[in-house]
Amino acid sequence: MNKAPKKIGMVSLGCPKNLVDSEALLGDLGVSGYEMTPDESEADVIIVNTCGFLQSAVKESIDTILEMAGHKTGGRCEQLIVTGCLAERHPEDLLKEIPEVDHLLGTKQYPMLKHLLNGNGRSQQRNHTHEPAQYFDTPGNRVLTTPFYSAYVKIAEGCSNQCAFCIIPKLRGPIQSRPVESIVDEVKQLAVRGVREFNLVSQDTTLYGYDLGMKHGLIRLLELMAEIEGVDWIRLFYNYPTVLTTELMDAVQRIDKVCKYIDVPLQHSHDFMLKHMKRQETELGVRQMIDELHQRIPDVALRTTFITGFPGETEKHFQHMLDFMNEVEFDHVGVFAYSDEPGTTAFDYDNKVEREICESRRDQLMAAQREIVLRKNKERIGQTHPVLVEGLDDEGLLMLGRLPFQGPEVDGQVILEQCDSEPGAIVPVRITGALEYDLVATPVEA
């Protein structure tokens, strides 16, 4: 009699790029004969795909590993696997402090896990983070953990920038773009499965294809994706300002299926701070880029992120950033209080800003942004837009959706009144109300 297949439980932490790795890993194990379970207590093998970007993420990852270790010492779990950025960053410490971990894989060893679990690898060795790198091109059998109508597509691995606050280049190496053909093939397969919204992610999306000798690789990718039947919305995340070209702006405006939504992390506005952060842009360059975006994409929605309390930031520098944000009026803003990360250039900087000041400045920026968003939302009342229906909220009371200028998880949503459309449908709505971050709308006849 055949044995029942082993069950895999997965906890994925961190950013959407990490989530794509988790989904690809689940798909790789699925075709190797394993079953998936959302309940860790039923899993024979538990995988924790960790984030190690900030200290808060490190703590969450460690707490999760310890929680999952409890299923091994007092439950069904036979093997505990830790993968991802934290494994890459602190392998020896993890193995020493958490002996329940059976195998530790970094960001470049995902493909070898199936061999380790099948007993075909170096099963006696626990630390595999120094094994030869294997580029993990997302397979077609990827297991989606997002809603069926929406998916992240990772178009490149690694980062070639050297921002002073960031550890990612050390963990994931320089940028390595996926071949266009591979991405297009994956998008076709996902579209057949019912995915309608495709969110392109990488560490530096605007640099896509440069390492492959393609100056306009991202534009070519967008054009090819737009030709695929079933693809309705394409959204660009993580576009760095120095390579956000005129040609790309024109492509976003020209290609109907590309959402008029640009996520461009700026981190600061003051030239001294930008240089101190080892960013390549200047305030003048950023202002020119924003002006050109509004000129070439009149209805563009802009998202950005800022860091408060970076070493050396004075009250004058912070006020400059606050004034800049109030003047530009971004549609969406994320603000992070600086986190002092070992291994980064900034970790060795002097003039550290007290934690309380970092957080106070963050709160001031977010308070100002709330007022901006509410005002901009009120201006949208009466407008008609397409909305992607997402279904009922967690309480089962409100029907929710998102507009093309609202990215999943990070931006606001639309509360849909008198809507009986199924999740995944894209329907026209009229904006009838505005909340602090969200909108209220009613479907209209197409």
C-alpha cells in the first residue's frame, strides 16, 4: 500500500518578493509529490521563509521560527526548514540558538530543498547557505497564496544599488533580471488560471533588463504582457527615480492595461540627506521627474516611501521633507522610522537620531499624509472608475474592491454599496463618499 504523501506547511514573512519565492517553492515541492496544508499542526514539514530587512522583521521571523519549533517538539512536525533573508544574514546564530531547525537555506538555495527532503542531498548538513547559488526562476506550477484574481510577478532578483540603509544587496546579490520569455510564459499561465491583476515587483523594477543588455526591457515586457488574453491590470512597484525614463512614462500612458500608478521610493527630499543615504538622485532631479510624470501621465497616482531619523537628520532636514510632501501631495505614502541595521553602511555612521525622535517624525509625516489623502479622496466624489471586486471584509459585512490607483495591501480600498458582483470582477463604479484612506462607491451601468 502506498504511503500518504507528506504534508508541507509554509509561513511566509516579509515583502511580496519573498511571497513569490514562497509560492514558487510550494509549487516546486508540489510537483515532487508533497501536499500543502494551511494548518501547521497538520504538517509533516514546516517551512518558515524569513525576512531579515529590519530589526522588527528579524524579531518577527525569530518569534515565528520558535512558534513553529513547538510543532516539532510537541506535535506532528518531523522537519523544520528555515529559508530566506534571515537565514542568509544570521545562519550560525539561528542554528546555535534554535536546534530544532533541520535545514537552513538562504535566498539562493530554494531549488535544492526538494532533494534534501527526499534524502538525495547533504541531509546530515544543516547549514546550506554557502551552497552554490541556484537562480530560482518561478515555475509554471507556482502555488498562489494571494486571491485568485491577483498575483505578484517577480521580474528580477537582487539589487545593484548601494543605499546606505539597506542590507538587501549583501543578502541577494546584484540585480539579475529574468528573461522576458520566462515572465511572459508565467503571466500566460496565471491568466489562464483566472489572474486578472499583475503586480510587477523586484528590488529595482526600472532597472529591469539592463543586465541583459536591454535598455528598454521593461517597456518591451509591458507591451508583451498587454497582448495576453485575460490580463486586465498591470501595476509597477519599486520604480527608482534615476532610471524612470521619459520612454517608460510614455509607455505607461500609452498601454491601456498598465495602471496609471507609479510607486517610486524616494526616502528623503533634502540633498544632504540623499547624498548621505548614498542615493543617486537630487531634489531637483526628483522634482523634474514628478513634473514630467504629471505632464505625460495626467491621471497618474504616485506612491512613495520616506525614512525619518536617518543618521545626521536635523530638524531642518525633516521640515524640508515635510514641506516637500505637503507640496507634492502624493496619493500614497509609507513612512519608516530609521532602523540601525548591522552590515549596512549607515550602521557605522555617527550622529544617530534618538528612537523617540525617529518615531515622532514618522508620526508627523503620516498625520500630514492623512489630511492630504482625505482631501484628494473628496475631490474624487462623482468620478467614475473601474473597480476590481475583492469580496466581503473579514467580518462579512462590507463588500470591498480596489481602483487601478490602489495597490493591494499597501493602499486604501473602496467600500462597494449595492454591489452583487463576484470577487475578481472588474465593474464601473461612481465614487459617492470619501473616508480618511478609503472611498465609498456604487456600481453604475457599463
